[in-house]
Amino acid sequence: MSAIDTLFAQLRPSGRKAFMPFVTAGDPDLDFTAEVLRCLVAQGSSLCELGIPYSDPIADGPVIQASYTRALDKNLKLADVFAMLRGLAPDLAAPVVTMVSYAIIYRRGLETYVAQAQDAGVAGAIVPDLPVEEAGPLAAICRRRDFSLIQLITPTTPRERALRIAEETSGFIYYVSVTGITGERTELPRQLLDNVAWLRGRTSLPICIGFGVSRPEHVRMLAPVADGLIVGSAIVRRVAEAASRPRREVLAEIGDYAAELLGALSG
Amino acid sequence: MNENLAVTSRVPDAAGRFGPFGGRYVPETLTRALVELTAEYEKAVADAKFHAELERLYRHYVGRPSPLYHAERLSRKCGGAQIYLKREDLNHTGAHKINNTLGQALLTLQMGKRRVIAETGAGQHGVATATACARFGLECVVYMGEEDIRRQRPNVFSMKLLGAEVRPVRSGSRTLRDAINEAFRDWMSTVEHTHYCIGSVMGPHPFPRIVRDFQSVIGRETRRQCLEQLGRLPETIVACVGGGSNAAGMFYPFIDDPQVKLVGVEAGGRSDRPGDHAATLSFGRPGILHGMYTYVLQDDDGQTSPVHSASAGLDYPGVGPEHSYWKQTGRVEYCHKTDAEILAAFDTLARTEGILPALESSHAVAKAMDLAATMKPDEAIVVCLSGRGDKDAHEVARLRGEEY
């Protein structure tokens, strides 16, 4: 069992849902990333998703793109991200997964990437540009090393294909709420509830919903059907303010925002 | 290279692989559209009416077949082989790009979609897409880096005149690579009713195959024209390679003729130093970019490297996966030419033949002049003159510090 399997094994019997914030590594610097992760876990986050900045992120909206560009402009290296996590992981009471392009994993070497990530305390990877047909070689390594490879299902995924993806996934299924890129939305499609409910009857894996989730009303709408909710751009946008405002204040606001969504999740 | 790997023209396979290269590394959201596009394209390939319609457009709208022109004065000046120019610069819109956009416009209609998006660097593919969309009454949005918009004003205005919307891209390096990213992001949200008309033999399967097939009209005509004019195939064929669509279209019909030497010329830019060139096959290594496994220019972390070329159309840090395959099998020889060398070739062609070549095509001209000098007068070398150079007059003047 990976740390993610253990997490959901603890949450599910009591009907609790996972709150899963997304943070970009190195924006504005890795010290602050570590502080934000500690703060989010202290508020009660179940799992943290750490975005590894990439030069060409085609699935990401303007907020996450810009955070990646800022981090890379400061010459952020993958080795520095892993070093930060190695220092942080022992006292972080929640698993960390990386959202990382296959361009980065391939360049590092599949086996090396997974080994280095595990050494840094990372529990799994979400690889947004690696569809199930191409995932074979990485999936084999992840299975052997008990490293979760979390795959995505979207509104455009045909149902028989969704089942195939579910078969190949470990940790949890990342259910993308909308046809589009990451970013806050005012409304989420109702159809989503039916799609998730359909999948629920056909897999025992936890199903977590992301893309566009940013408001307490989204959380209240989705919590009944999901095992967890992923909140990205809304947090990244708040973190970005640390470049121009006192970090204490920004951290407090991020904490308040997480607490508000966590309240909606358990209420 | 790897001589024991036999090259074949029967690629890609069902997974979109050219040997190990190609594939489909895209977000799940786009997968269904790519699967559907593959099926629609198979239907088109088997449909005689589709071919007839495209053939009719090529003939009466584009002005095909484009001439294969014997450049006698240039040949004499080089003092070796006879140089022939495949005049893609004489096509409607002034480059080979229209061969592909008309084909993809017909596919768009067949799929029942009404909106087309495209990326463009120099603006040639943008103009060709806007043209095809105007011809068929399709809505057209072209993504273009803010930096390229500044460098290529006349093409931006042409696209607008043709009814297309040009959206400036301000993310990342603000050039072609970011325009491609932005087009993919648009497609992520609009995939149900929009077709992404990719401009080169790149991206996820099935694009590298579709674009190669539509551009192969160049090589098929060249083959026939060589047989008519020379009574045989040429000894050597040269084409420039950025993403690699004119080269793929020129080379593909000759892949199974091992006696014909094929040479691809990349952008050597200012120097061999990283960031100074866009010679992906010469200096890069296999990796992932824009949905494909292919040669790329990347750092050790997998981040895409900055590139430079005087020709905006070759200014790309990747290359079509079939070129990676041809490099690996040794079927095509790849080299590069610097900005200074191509400017000299631009001048020479202008003054010996009265033809202004695009700066992209000038790479092929420069290499062909070198090669011709080492060959015998009864041998023939064909250059794919992929586009006209009027668009570059301003850039040439700027590079020389002259008034435009």
C-alpha cells in the first residue's frame, strides 16, 4: 500500500473526504512553497499536490502557467524541488504527489525519476500529458516500486475508455470536471455528478475531482459524490501575492481560504 | 547512424509510431478528438471524391503542379551538378503551406466542424489557414506570438483581411512554441466543435501523418517531372527542416528509392552554442514536446531550450517525428546552415535567377550550392524552394543594417 492507499483507507470508513490543494513548486521560492505546504496540512489538508514547473504546460490555464514561468525564470531545478521535499517530508502529516509533465520524467529517466521522487518522500505522480496508451513503461515501474500513478478521466472520455483508465490507475482517479484547462470557474457542469456516480459503481478506487473547483458551493455540490476535491488555481493565485506583499499576511489568507473550503467539505 | 535498422515508407503504425518516434502525449481531454480525427482521415483516404476535390483545388486554386525549374545560371555559377528548383513559392499564398491547409479544411467540413484554429510563427501557415477557411466559410482563429507579430506585420494584416482573428500570445517566449501551446489550450475547451489545423508534420498522432500525406504532392510531382525532364530520378534532393513539412512532403515519395540521396537542412542560426540555433536533429536528443516523442532541444530537466534563427519559420525547438526516424535509420542526412550562409544564398539566387527565396528555403539553396560544386555536370540536384522571399525583404534589410 502506498501512502495514498493508506490515506483513503483511513478516510473512507468514516465517510470523510480528502481536501487536496495544489501548489506550484518554487513560486516565489522553495522556502515559501514549504511554508505553504505546512500551513495547508496544519489546516487539515489530506494530501498535497505539488506542481513541477514546466516550460510548455498545454493543460494549464493562465494562473498556473504564469506561476511555472516565474519559477523557471528563477532557474528552478528539479533537484532543488526534491531537496526541499526531503527536508519537509518527515514532519509533513500528509502525502505529497507531483503533477509533472512526461517531458520532465522522460528526460530524467523513468526509473530515476521515480526513485528520486520516492527518496524525497513523494507518494505518487499525476502526469497530465501521458494518456493510458503511452503510460505502459512508467506504470510498470510505478507498480514495482509501489508509487501511485494517478490517471485522469475527463468529460470527453468515452465510458469504455474510462474503465480501461481506471484499471491502469493506482492511488486515486483524477476526475477532470470540465472540458478545458485548469482555472477557477463560477459554475461546474451538473452532468459531472452523473458521470462520477456512473464510474463509482464500476471501480473501488477513490475518485477525486479537480479543475475549476474554487468555491464553497462547488465543494458542497461535489463532496457527496467524490472521495476528494483538488483545488489549484485559486491557491496558486493567492500564493503569487507573496511576491509583492508580506508573506505572513499571504500565508494567513491561504490558511483562511483552506479553512473555508474544509468547512464546506465537512459540513 | 543506425544502419541495421531498415527504413520503410509504411509508417506510422496504428499507434502513430515512426520506429520509436511519434505517439500521442497529450492531455486525456484531447484523446477522443484525436481518435475521431484518425478515423475521419482513414475515411478520407479511402474516399475517391475527397481526393478528386483536393486535386481540383490544387490545380485550379493553388496553381499546381508547381514547376520544376532548371536553374541554369545558378548551376553554372556553382560549377557542378545541374540544380533544379521545385517552385512551391509560386503556389497561391506563396508557399507550400496551402497544400496542407486545404486538405485539413476538407477534413474539417467532413467532420461537420465549423471552427478552425491554427498556430503560426512566420505567418505563412496562418495566412494559408485563413485562406482555406475563407474559401470554405469556416471561422478561423490564429494564435501568434507577440514577438512574431512584431516581426511579421504584413502577414498579420493579410490574415485579418482574409477574415481571420489573430490572437497575440504573451506567455513564455512569445514565439511559435507558445503559439502552439495556446492553440492546444484553446482546443482543450473547444474540441467538440473546433478542428486544430496544425501547420507542420508535428504534434500528436495522427497529425504528422496527415500533414505529410497532404504535402507529399510536392514529392509526387517532383518525381514525375524528373522522369519527364531528366528521364530518371535526381541524384540528390535538398529541403529545409524546421518542423519539417516541406521536407517530409518532398522526401516521402522518394524514401523507397535508395539511390536518391536526401538532405535536410536545419537552422544553424548565429553559432553552435545552445540558444543560438534551431538545429534540433543536429544538436538535440530524443524527448517529449507538443504531444510527440522526437528529437528536441531541452535542458537536463526536460525544459524546452530557447532557439534562434533569422527565419521565423524554422525557429522551433522540436522536429516532426518522421524526421527523427529518418535520421535514426540514416535514410536522410541532416545538416545545418548559419544565418550568414543563408543570406549569401538568398543574394546569389536573387541575382543569378531573379528569384527571391524565403529565408527558410534559403537554407536548402545554400546547402545545394555546396553539394552541386562537388558533383558532376551530368548529375542533378533538386531543391525544394518552399516559399517566396518577399515576406523577408524587411528582415533581410534589418539584418544588414540597410533602409527598407
